[in-house]
Amino acid sequence: MTNQRLRVAQEDRLRLVFDDAVVALDLKYGITFGEIAELCGAVACRHEGAPVAIDVMLGQVVPMAVIAAASMARAPRRPGTVRHG
């Protein structure tokens, strides 16, 4: 892969749904499934019963050039200007 600057478009998140609450947590980059399981266990101790749903959302790493091109495409044009590129 080329050495391009990258940006995370969406953060890594963990959401646990219990009968009595919904808990959402940020996940650190590179977390393992074992660490997620330990985290679920630690959070479950503070709520009634096991989670009824677990949702893991992983962010996407997007090259900055793609983000810049998308924002240029959405930028409004002033009358009489020509876009090159």
C-alpha cells in the first residue's frame, strides 16, 4: 500500500443492550475479540442478566485524497467559474 495519509471515517464502537439499559463504548484501535469479550463481561456485572444484543461497529479507514475529492465534488460552484481536474 502506498504511504498516503489516512482518516477514520467512523469510530470503532461497541453497543451492549441489556433489559435495563443500553451501554455504548468507544473501542481502541486493534482491540481483539478476547478483549471485547472481557469488556462485555465487566459491563454485564453492572446490569441485570446477560446482554440481549451486542453490536460492534468498526470504522472505515479512507485515504485523505478520496475525502478531498468527494468534498470538491460537493462544493457549490460560483457562477462563471470553471473547475479543472
